[in-house]
Amino acid sequence: MTDLLLAQDFPPMGGGIARLHGELARRYPRGELIVSTPQDPDAADVDAQFGGAVDRLPVGRRRTKSLPGLLLWSRRAASLARQHRVQFVYCGNVKPAGYPARWVYERTKVPYCIFLYGADLLSEQHKYHHSGLKRRSTRAILGGAAALVAISQWTRDLALTVLGELALDGHGQRLRVVHLGTDPARFHPGVDSPELLRRLELPANGARWLLTVARLEPHKGVDTVLRALPAILEREPDVRYAVAGAGSERDQLEKLAAKMGVGERVRFLGEVSERDLPALYSLAAVYVGASRRTERIGVEGFGISLVEASACGLPVVAGNAGGVPDAVRDGETGFLVPPEDPAAFADAICRLLGDAALAQRMGAAGRRAVETYYNWDRVVRDLRAIEAEVLAR
């Protein structure tokens, strides 16, 4: 018997959702999971790692959001379910993957579980508030699920609200929380990085680096860190700030850095490859994740970069918003502060920079938390336990 993963996001695509799906496929026993996912021009090398477990659709991600693409995906998923005697389906998001998941269930009675992240639920909520058709389709997909998996307590609470609005209150009993993780064998302290320093043209002159790894979008809060930098530099003048990630906000953030008088202290690195991330974390003294809730769908459902930083022994300062409190243990692995308060970020960051023993203690606690809990092996065990519970019912 085999399980099926319907993944709109999958490597080589980046981002936390694709990372979750890739790690689930990587850690499943060989031959027990088939992944159905859209085509990607760079997929060949990645798919080879999974030993034939990845079945690529003949269309890309954009097409799977169209009616013809959804019909193609749904029929292909049902064919895979019959061919491999699938017993359980993991659905990577509410939409579009929820459509083929529901299609498979109606034709084969194979139960499915949906991953819920936060921004996806906010998007669906906005849509069904303005469309009766969207309301019916979202209700059908969520209502047909045998299990719902939220990645944080905040996402769980939002899911309960959505279920209530869709008159699916009883489905809250099917809702479970599975916090995400990282790979402690890959992300660990002391990764050598002189070559990365040269390639990124980061000066190795004794500066202490703050680091953020994030898409440059409003809810990631990089602007809050830039506003905090002048106060940080008054107390810790050797500090520099590196931001790894691409996005639509880069020009505005660069202008803000110049306006705040910190342009020469900030480096926007652009997209940094997955391969280089462990070394990049090892360059930093403090990891900063200033995510906040913005209008409509801007929110951090958990924050994988936060636990990657912890795995590398970094103390973390993060915004107390969305699912971030589930990834940072306040006062143990880092500090949680009001997400739009530059002064609070400056105080917490300077507290760590000014107390090497405290920073080392929090970094070590973060590393232990990853080794014992925030890791992909535990995530897969939790998901397999939910599957076993569903199949037993």
C-alpha cells in the first residue's frame, strides 16, 4: 500500500511549503509514497534524489490553477491512486491541490489530509466572503478531509474560525497541530564560510552581523529592523545587517536604509541558494525575524528560517505575531517582541550583543530544541501517526 502527496509546491521550488513537501518525500520509506506535482524546467536533478517517487504533470504550476489543468491533475491523481493502491492522500494546500484530493476521494474513497499554513486560510476566507461559488468549493474541500493539519497554534485558531464560518464546526475534532522543523545534520554551528564571504563580497573585518532570510514582502518586517538599526549602532557600532532574499520590496527597503542613514551598514544579498544557507547562518551573531500581520493575507504561519537559525546555534529576536511564537521559545531560544516596535527590537538585539554568555546560552538552547523537537524526522512521525489514526477510524 502507498500514500500519495499532492503538492502544488515542491523542490526545486524554494520556500517553506516546498521544503515541507520535499522533506516528507525524502523521509518516507522508499516505495511507500508517490508525489504528484506540476512540471518544473529544473526538476530532473531534484527528482532523481527521490528514486522515481515523483510523478510530474505535463503542465506547470500556473496551469494547475485553471479548469483544464485541474481536470488533468484530478484524473492523473485518481489514476495514480488506483495504480499504486493508495491508502491515504496528503494534500499540500487547500487550493488548488484540494480539488484533485476531493476528486480522488469521491471516486476511490481514499481519505485525505490537508496541510494548513495561515496565509492560505486568510486568502480563502477573503474569497468566500465575496463569492458563493468559492464558499461552496472551500466547504466541500475542507468538509471532505479526514484530517486537517495546522503548522502552528495560531493557524489552528484561524482554521477553527474558518470552519465555523463554513458551518463545519464539528470538523474541528479532525484538526491537529504539527509544528515544522529543519535538518540538524545540515544546519549546525560552525559551518566554514570564507568562500561564501568572498562570493557575497561580505567584509571579513570583525563586524558582527545581524541576519534575516526572507522574501522581501511587507509582512516580513525588514523595514522594522532597518528602523531599529540607528539605535543599535549607537550602542554597538560594529554591527552590520545582511538580508537574504528577493522580492518586490527591495527598492523601497534600500531607499529606507539610505533615509535612516544606515545604507552602508546593510547588505541586500538577493536570493541565496539552499546549499549556502548553513554557511550564511554561521556568519551571523543574531538572527532577526520581524514578521508581522499585514492586510489580508500577509502573515508568518510558523517561520522555518527561525528554526534553521536555532539549529545553527544562533539566538533569535522575532516578532510576536502569527505562528512565530511556536517557533521561538521566548526567553529560552530567543526573544519575542512587539512586531512593529523598532525600539523593542533594538533593545532585545543589543541585550544579546552585549551579553555573550546569554547569546551563547540561547543559541545552545535553540540547537537542543531542534535536535529534540524541531526536526523533519519528528514532523514525519507526527504525520504518520495522524494517518494511522485516520485509517484506524
